[in-house]
Amino acid sequence: MSFLRIRAIVKKESIHILRDPFSLAMGFLMPLMLLFIFGYAISLDVDRLTTVVNDLDNTSASRELVRQFAASEYFEIVKYVDRYQDIDLYLDSGQARVAIAIPAGFSSKAATRKDAQFQIIVDGSDSNTATIALGYASGIAEQVVRRFAGSKITPTIDTRVRVWYNPELKSRNFIIPGLVAVIMAVVGALLTSLTIAREWERGTMEQLISTPIKVPELIIGKLIPYFVIGLIDVLLSVVLGVFLFEVPLKGSLVALLVVSGIFLFGVLSLGILVSIVAKSQVLAAQIAMVSSYLPAFLLSGFMFAIPNMPTALQVLSYVVPARYFVGMMKDIFLKGNPLSFLLFDTALLLVFGTVLFVAANKKLRKVME
């Protein structure tokens, strides 16, 4: 292994990156665009649900019930309708997601401790939003019932709930750390997937074959510039996540960079292997997107909980390296876990990167077909 030959390849690849606007855009602009788009567009928080009210009772009790819903951050009263049938118009047109129907006689039944009923209708076309909205509505309704009942209901159990790691339950706090993993998977694999394929397409691979450089030296020299770009992207993503999106970073930045570097080594090795096999930049880019972006987005636990997936997909997710990296990023950001807590997942990522690096060395041959 010659350091001088590796340095020559690093210099050659660095010059190409600096002279190629596409590579620069892929390396620096694409991660920022993905972070801004996904960071602002993806939100699992359910609040300000547009709500219509049909209050046929129109008493102080019914108005107090509606006021409790309007006072919360989860429901926004947009319209009062006089007829029960008008509710369908607002729900069907999408102008409202929730409807509250209070029948006549509600207050009198509540005052005499009879079965006072009111109806909450939720648009179920988005099942996740509907489920959360029903949970919010049930909580508000329980508070209203206790207020109407006065002191006659004495709770026998005092439940005090405390949320650890993400007390405000902001979806952005766990989306941004996972998004960093997705960005690294896409950018790393996509950038390096074009390197060897580009050499074949431009006819410069024959020149490299004629030199005394060895295959491991060539691959390492190709990886180093993109590894540096990847670490810079990690730092940019962390800085934007902490200062722009206000995601707390409770763990060590050093631990974050260590696990990010190991993950980057794996995805860059995957890109190199794809580039060696494809020998076409278009085909290599397509394979890299399918093998990196889709698994990282769908099977890593970033967007969808793995335990809720079918058994076959749960098993398949074990071979997706982003699954482990997403978990480690959340642990470092939100829990502040030290590197000693992440040794098992770190070792799995290291094995993944080593296997792909060895496979790339075995696949690349300095011979002409």
C-alpha cells in the first residue's frame, strides 16, 4: 500500500469534484435541500384541526363545552352551522376535519346528572390524524364532564404522566436526527456510485489500469474526498438541526461524528461497489437510489415504526444499515447516550462497511474486458 499513490488519486478526484458543478451540487446543495424540504414538510404533529360546531342547545353549558375545545391548541373553530345536515358539506369539502354536534336539552340533562350526550365527528380519510384527534377530544370531554359533575366525582387514582427525552412531543425532534441518516445514505451512495462508472465512460479507466496503482489504493483514494464531504454534510445538518429547527443535542458531538463516519464508510463502499458493477453512470445512479434511499426512508424506522410492519419486512430491515444508524442518531440527540451504549450497533455498521469494501476490492479488476 503506497501513501503517495493514494494521495495522487485523492488529488485527482478532488480536482474533478471542484471542477464539476454537478458533483458540488450533489455534495453540498442536495443535503441542504433535503433537510429544508423534509424538515419543514414532514410533521407528525396534529394541531389546529379545523372544526365546525352545530350547537342546538345554545346554553351556557354548551357554549362552555365549545369554549373548552376552542381554548386548546388542537381544535380551531371555523364555523357554526345551524343544521345538523350542514356538517356533511364541510367534512366532504375538506373545509373541516372535525365536527361537534350538541343536541337540544344537553345542559338540562347535564344539570340533572342524566345521560347528557354530544357527538364528535372526525374525518377518517387520514386514519393517523383521526386517531390522534379522537384522543384529544376524549381528553377534553373528560375534563368537561368532571367540571359539570362538580365535587360529586372523586377520582380514586391520581395519574401523573411524564414524557422522557421529548417532553414536548414535537415530531421534529425525532424526524431531524433520522433525516440526517437518510441524507447521508442518499448522498454517500449516489456520489460514489458515479466514480468508477465515470472512468469507464470517459475512457480514463484504461489510463488508471496502465499505472502501478493497486485496486485497494484506487478505491481508498476515491473514497477519501467523498468521506470528507460526507462529514461536512453531517456537521451542516447538525448545526441546522440544532440552531434552525431547535432540536436538542444532548449527546456528544464526538460520538455523533464517530458513528456517522462508520456509517459513511459503509454507504460510500456501497456506492463504489454499485459503480464497479454498473459501469454506467445512469444505471449506477438508479441502483444507488433504490439500494440506499428507499430502504433508508421506508425500512429504517425513520418514518414508519418497524414493529408495525409485516413480519417479512421486519426481518428484511435487519440488513438495512440505516436502521441502526437512525436509532443511534435519536439516542445521541434525544437521550444523550454515550458511545459505550452504542457499541453493538456500531459494530454492525463496521461489519457492513467492511464487507462491502472487501466486495468492491474483489470485484474491481485491473484488466480490460
